[in-house]
Amino acid sequence: MIISISGTPGVGKTTIARILAKRLGYEYVSLKDFALRHGIGEMVEELEIDVEKLVKATKREFEDRNVVFDGHLSHLIPSDLVIILRLHPRIIGERLLRREYSKKKVSENVEAELVDVCLIEAIENNENIIEVDTTDKTPEEVVGEILKLMKAGVKRRIGIVDWSEVYDDVIPYLDLGGE
């Protein structure tokens, strides 16, 4: 079974993917590391990945294996289940600033979370999608929720997050122009 853990940078993908893989006894794969190892991506300002090549390479290498993919492009990989992690956009902004992302990248990612970019792309590319709000939850609680949903046979749970009411909270993280 192939499970992809995706979401906006800063939502906790790596932490959740590692714990989930361990709990399931699956192999953990960082798509960023995989792409670099296989010459699929190149560092420009940030890692730029050829998604078509990534899809082909992951299909070839992991087709009959139990694996948890970690990466904000993993929802573009054919998977048996895609988990889209969501997090309050203000918290994403705070985390990315601590990681010393540029103001432009913080703004892009906060806006992406605000308007559901990863979820929408996942819906366009996959059938089985579970959306999980990680806000105010520990990583163990998030993994527990995922495992509970999987055990119950849930294959599609989307539309549980709506950040439209928190827009005023995230204005400081958005590049609205006109400074």
C-alpha cells in the first residue's frame, strides 16, 4: 500500500509520515531525498522537481511495497491513500519565519493553506483522500486519528477545514503589495 502525506510546508508532514510509517511497519520515503538521489530534481532557488519523472520513478521502484511518502508534492503521486494535513495558516507563517523562509515564500505558503491548494490538487489527482486538521493536536494524536480512520475503512474525507474566518489573523503573513 502506498500512502502519501502531503500539505503546505510547515504542517508537520515529515513528523507525521515518520510516525505513521513506524506504526504501520511501512518504509518511510522522503520524496525530496528520493528525487535528488535519482536526479529528478535540481536545486535552483529551491528544489525544482520534474513531477512526471517523479511519478514514473516512484511507480517503478515502489509499486508493490508498503511505503509512506513524505513531501508537499506527494499528493501528485498515484497512491492508495493521500493524507492532506492542514494547519492554521498563522501557525504555518510562524513556523516558516522560524525556518528563515523569505517573506515572499511565507506569504505564498500561508496563502496556499488559506485557499486549500494541496487539497484541490489532491482531489484532481486521487480518489482516496483524507483531510486532517493538525491544529492544536500532538503528532501522536494526528497519527492516531489517521489510523482510526483507516481502520474504519474511510477512504474519502474532505472539506473539514475552512480557514475563511481566520483571514484577519493571517494578514501579517501575506504579501498584499503596496507597502
